[in-house]
Amino acid sequence: MGELVDKIKGNVNEAIGKAKQQSDNPDTRAEGAAQEGKGKAQQLGGKVKGALGDDI
């Protein structure tokens, strides 16, 4: 179950981050880039959990 949750959270954070990067405010764009990176990391974590099992 943790695998799916991590992948979903990652997708959400990546999408929100991409949306924030469309802002005219440089601070919001930077925040969006960081959030997109966090989302990618969460997705990777979900893939690792899927490959190794949810026991990690």
C-alpha cells in the first residue's frame, strides 16, 4: 500500500510544482521547482518500495 500512496503523493506534488512554476513571482517559481523535485523523489521512493516490497 505504501508504494501506491508514495506514487500518488509524488504525482500530486509534481503537478502542483509545475503549476507554481508558471507564476510571475520568482519566489513562487523556485518553490514550484522544489516541490516538483520532491514529487519526483516521492515517486522514486514508491518505485523502490514496489521493487523491494512494502516491508522496507
